[in-house]
Amino acid sequence: MKLADIAAALDARLEGDGSLEITRAVHPSEATGPGDLALAMDKDLLVLLPDSPARAAVVADGVPVPDTLQGWIVVKRPRYAMAGLLDLFEKPVHREPGVHPLAFVAPDAVLGEGVSVAPFAYIGPKAVLGDRVVVLPHAMVGADARVGDDTLIHPGARIGERVELGRRCIVHPNAAVGNDGFSFVTPEPGSVETAKATGKVGATNLLIRRVNSIGTVICGDEVEIGAGACIDRGTVTATRIGSGTKIDNQVQIGHNVEVGSNCMLCGQVGIAGSTKVGDRVVMAGKVGVADHITIGHDSVIAACSGVGTDVPPFSVYLGTPAIPKKRAFENFKYVGRLKRVFADVAELKSRLLSLEGRATLSVDPPPETDR
């Protein structure tokens, strides 16, 4: 691939010799020859270029380039350019054409053109796989499930019965889509219901009855589901994941949840049942979201937050319980000042006692703090 072709694919500015032949993209410290393209978009990596055997590089706009380079590509947004570069130099997973003899495909399953089903994969009755779908070893697609064109299902992933995946989805190893929801009920109001109503535990759960999940999960196009993530099917209707949403490893999405388009749910996020998440919402790692609440479009929830109330659109929330960023920072400042406040109060109390002729009485010391 020529350097000029790479620049054109990135819609970036080319400087120097665009005819240089590029064989791979590498960290500047790992370049071994003139066919390497050094990725030096971080300014701290520029110092490695003069001694690098690479003769071509990708750099950020506005930085000086050493004269050892023969050609270079200038990008305005390095991280976005990196995504395009990695697409150009992608190393696709190994796939064998057709259905391997050690795979099981139900006789009435429907497979599109160019499908690859690896050894020990399972395709259930009446399942439908679109064109160029790849199902890797030990993955399963349940009965009546539908998988859109160009979707990739990694080893060990489980696509449950009646689940629908859109086009160009990626399901990473050991993800489970279409599990039964965590839904149970007691014959009379139980401990949780009485605690919510009165603040006290007024009943015991002598019998816990399972509520079956007869709904499904419907994912839009270009949804990515991380390793070990779990998405529960709806109780009666469907749990829905909007197109373009990216779900990280070990994320739990409960039954009847609706997640909008182009959201990013980072590692260990947990969303309880029947919550509605708007479009383009970002939840950082370990965010917990209560059931039956609404999170507005374009909101950002900081890591380790516990969301228990509705979040308006375009909000930044953090903390446990999660509150708006401005309020949270005010609280942090107030807590940081408590040690000084306690000391001032103790001093004022001592002076007051002295004025009242009671200076010999003991004064309570300020409480110990970590600050």
C-alpha cells in the first residue's frame, strides 16, 4: 500500500514522497525497516523518529518533523485517525468458508451467502443468518434467532432463542444475549416492598416465585457486545439496544431495558430492569443504574456512580447517589473543609467557656479525619 493511498483513505494531508510502499503500521520504537509506517501522533513519540529505520510516519498537525523522514501524513484528530489506520491494517479473525463438518446446523435454519460456521458451533432450528455472518467455535445461535449481514460472533458467545441482531454487529467471547431476566415475586408484599414503603422490613420472603421471560432482545446495526456481557430478554416485550451502541466487557443489562443509539457503556456497568437510556449516553466503568428510571440523551455518568433518579438530557452526573457534577464538586469541597470547621468550633467553644468562667471544663476535641 502506498503512502499516498493511506493519506487519501484518512482524508489527511500528505507531505513528501507519497510513492513510498508501506507494509505495516507500528509504534516508532518497533520499526525495523523502510516499509514500516511509524505512528508518532503523540508528541512524546517524535523524539524516536530520527533514530527510527522507518522512512514514513503519521504525525499530528502543527508538530515539527525530522528531516530523516521521506514522507509523512498529517492528521488533525490523532485518535480518530488511529481508528482509520487500524481499519486499513486490520487483521481479520481466521474463518473457514462454509459450515464445518463438526458444527451443528438445524435442517430448517437459513444461511445466507458466504456464511462461515466453525467447528462445535450450534445453529438452532429456524435460525436465520444473513450474508457473510461468521460464527466461531463453541458459539451458539438459538432457535428462531435472526443475525444480520456481516455480523461476527466470537467463540463461546450465546445468542438466545428469538434474539435479533442487526447488520455488522460484533459479539465478543462468552457474551450472553437473551438470558431470562432476574424477575421474581412473592405471594404477598415481601421484604423489599415493605422496606421501600415504610423504611423498615415488615415481611419475610417465605416463597419466591419465578417470573418467566417470554420476550426477546433486539439489537440494531453495528452494535458491539463485549466479552462476558449479559443482556436479559424482556419479560413480555423486548429489551432493545440501539444502532451503533458499544457495550464493554462484563456489562449487565436487565430485562425490558431500552438503550438508545450510539451509547457507550464501559466495563462492569449494570442497568436494572425497565430503565430507559437515551441516545449517545456515556456510562463510565462500574456505573450502577436503578430500575424504572430515565437517563436523557447525551448524558455522561462518571465512573462508580450510583444512579437512582432520572437524569436530564445533556447532564454530567457523578457520585453515589449520583448528582450533577457542580453539586458533587461543592460537596467535595465542603467535606474537605470539615477538619478546619471542627477545629474552629472547638476554639470558639474554648473561648466561650473561658469568658463564662468555665475554662477548666474539658473541651471535646475535633473528630479524627483522614484529611
